[in-house]
Amino acid sequence: QVQLVESGGGLVQPGGSLRLSCAASGSIFSINDMGWYRRVPGKQHQLVAAITSGGTTTYADSVKGRFTISRDNAKNTVYLQMNSLKPEDTTVYYCKADGLTSPVCLLGCDYWGQGTQVTVSS
């Protein structure tokens, strides 16, 4: 069974940094895109950053220059380095794997992690 497990959330002061990790486990053949989303009140999850299997990245305008996404394909893991954090970055962050192929999903399925809380406060 495929699972995405996030870690690295917590409480940090404004201007501080956190590094989120998300590891996909189980019998996995490949993963297309991996990304980080965050909960936005009254809306669907907002894309924060995404990265393709080839390393092409996409960022929300609100995090450009502050956040960096990276991945280790050998470990099926994606990271989000968050610097210069602001109070408005406070919310739950979710990891997503798109087009994950496995013995039970040969054409590719999408998976979400359970979420990790990030709180930016003094």
C-alpha cells in the first residue's frame, strides 16, 4: 500500500526557516510530479510548489524567492525548504504525488499525505 508521510512542520518565529519532507513508501515504480499544497480557508488546497521527475519547478507567487522545492527520486522523497517565513504562511501543508505507478495502479494514481502544521508566530 502506498503512503505519503510528511514531517518537519512545527512552530517558528517570523523570519525563521523550516524544512518539510515527504516520503512515499510502498511498492512504487515511478512518480511524475510531486508537490506541496497548503490549506486556504474557503478554498481548495493552494499549490505552493511542484517539481517534475526531471527537476522542473513551479512556485506560487507568494513564496517565490523564499521557498525551494527539491526531490530525491531514488528515495521517492520531496522536500520544501521554507525561509523568511511569515505569519501568513501559517496553515496545514500537504504533500501530493501525481501519476504514481505501482502494482495496483499501473496507469498512475494521485496520492496525498496527511498534512503537517506550520505555525509562524512570535
